[in-house]
Amino acid sequence: MDKEDLSPHVDEIMEAIGDKVPREKISEELERYIDVFRLNIQTAKRTILKKFGDLTEEPVISANLKKLSEIQPGEMSVNFVGKIITVNDKEIEARGEKKRILYGLIGDDTGTLSYTVWDIPEKRFDRGDVISVRNAYSKEYNGRVQLNFGSRTGIKEIDEEIELADIPISTPKPAKIGEIDDDARSVEVTGRIVSIEKKIISGDSGPREIFTGLIADETGRIRFTSWGDTRLKEDDVVCISGASVRFWRGMPQLNFDERAEITRVKGDFPDAKSLMESQIAEIFSLNEGAGAIDVTINGVIMQIREGSGLIFRCPECKRVLQKGSCRIHGKVDGVADLRVKGVIDDGTGALTAIINRDLTEELIDMTIDECIEKAREVMDYDSIKDILEDRLLAQPLQLRGNVTVDEYGPMMIAQSADRLDPDIKSEAEKLVIRLEESE
Ligand SMILES: [Zn+2]
């Protein structure tokens, strides 16, 4: 930027700080901030005003000033300058007392965020005001960052103009569903809605409807939450632009509301069945990530781990009993349960799968009552683990479920478990041979 362009800005600064600093010096500083430190013009001006401005007044700008787009959920103390886009007030009941709060949207040149003022300041701000805010805190609400102004928060109206970003938060980046990671702030995805269900949750202003489900493309699938009725239906192929990515329990999710741009996509797109079938994951790839939702794997049960078979749970808290005792509730009459904790290998890696009672009954073709009867016959509950080993070891299975990863590696809670059909079985047998050979 050359001197000519900066001239009106220098004028503005001179007007604000008076003639105690030579114009030449201000001009030099401004150039330096812009050319060397790469500050944008507004930030550069604010920095100079802070440096040379009236020091008897509390500096408007504090050192850790953030742009709205940089603010993450869960920050305890954030400072920023923003322009009030909307301001509304409402009465709420907090701890049995009625109080008024303000809420609305605030923006800067990087984006917009919603805010809530829990203690209304004496001097209320209005729409269009530019305010400097210190010690606000941020939370996640409906999958978006929300600013909160509490009793510690300082709000000050300042005489400054701010240009608002044209597009809220950031320009959505087109992304393949399987490649979405935590760097993706706002994305544009195209996929088929493979499932969707309505849920009622309780919000600040009473119950509200949200919609959750799975959307898939040929690279993967991801859980989504629509915080409002975006009229999506199962099997729709849509392009959703402006969804934000948030991690929940280590898995990425998409969040959006009516503000997202949703368009129906015409033309060829794989059907739901083939989208789901084409997505057999390699266990190796699960090891790297933070986990994955609704994963399908084909593998062979290589080990039935301790804790498999007939187990007894506390009737109160469902914890597994150790020698008839619950860690919390002491001696209790246990409720019988059946499960497999199995190590599944697909040739690329191994994971621990937890297979629940219903699925286990199906796999071993025995009900839990039959297991109990059998165990009583031989007077050994551990004998059921032997039956599991007999019937399941080296068996090729297809498992589907959510995978989490911790220091012991990936673990899947199976939502379905099926023996593989003959075609795939022969593939799996080859796999077993390969595994044995590699030992
Ligand atoms: Zn208990």
C-alpha cells in the first residue's frame, strides 16, 4: 500500500491523537505495521492509537485482541472489538429470579458470532455501535461458538468504524466427507442423506426440534445435526454449504441450521446401499485418527479376551461385578449378561470389539438362558468363554459400529455383527492363512 492510500488514515489518526506526534512519524509507523507486520489497516490504526493516544484513558485495545473467527469454544477470557449487528432483550428465569438479558449478533471483518449479555450494562449499546469487549467467555451452543458477557466482562463503546465480513465466519471449503478433519471450520459437502431422525431437546426457550442423521459420499460418512428444520429427507442428495465441523467424543460431526445453503443435487449419485457397502474400513487406518463413526470392518476373531462370556452386572449401575460385588454398591444380586470382547484382525491391523448380548446370542446360536443352563450343568460360568472360543475363533465376521481410539488402540462397540457370506468367507480364509504365515 503506498503513501497516497494511507494519507486519509493518517489524517484520522492525527485527528484522534492531536499534534503531539509529528505526522511524518505516524505515517512511518502505519506503513511499518502494514508492510512489515502485515496488520490490516484497522488493526494497524488501533495499534497506533493505543501507542500514541491519550494515555490518561484506559487503553481501548488490550494486547490479546482476537478476531471473531479466531475465538474457540471454552475460552475463559477473550478480548475483541466488534460491531453490534442485532440486539434483542428477553426476560429469563435464573435461579428462581426473573432477569433481563440481551442477545444478538456481533461482527467484525472476519465473521459474526452470537452473544448473550447476562448483566446488562448501565449504558446499553445499540445496533451499529462498535464496542470493545474485555473478559468475555465463549461456549459452544448448537455447534457454534457463542460469546457470553458476564459480570467480569468490560464493555465499552468506541468511536471506530468496522467493516463487516461479507460471509459469516469463513468461506465454506468444499470437502469430501472422508477427508473432513479438525482444520475444517466451515465446509461444503455433497452427499446422500442415508438416515435422518427428529429429536426433541430442551432449550432455553422450551423444547425444540432438531434433526440428526448420517450423510455419506463415496469417501465416507459423517453424523450431522440440523438445528432447525432444513427439510432434509432420507435419500436426498444435497450440497450443504456453510456447515461447521465440531468434534464430539473424538469424532467429527457436521452442524448447520437454516442459514446453511442447501441445494438438491441432480444427476448420478451412488445409492445408499452401495455407499454403505463400499465403505469397508481398514483397521490400520482407524489406528491413526481420533476415532470414526459408523465404521464397517471385515476381519477374523483372533482372540476372545478376559471378560467375555457370561458376566453379571450390578442391578443399580450396570457395572460388571467382581466376585459378586459391585465397586459402588457392594454385594448385590447380579443380572446375567453375555458379551464378547474380541480381538479382530483384518490383515492391516487389529482392534478390540465389544459385541453385546443380542449380537452374541445370534453369533453362537445360543440364548443367554441356554448359556446359564449349560454353565450350571458343568458348575462353571467360565465355561461359556470356552464355547465362545469354540464357535468364534478364526471366524470371519463383518462388524459395524463406532470406533474410539485410546492408548490401547482402537475399540469398536459393535452395532451389528454378522458372519461373512461364503464369497467373502473364502477371502477371509485366505486372510487367516496369510496371518498364520506371517507369524
Ligand atoms: Zn452398582
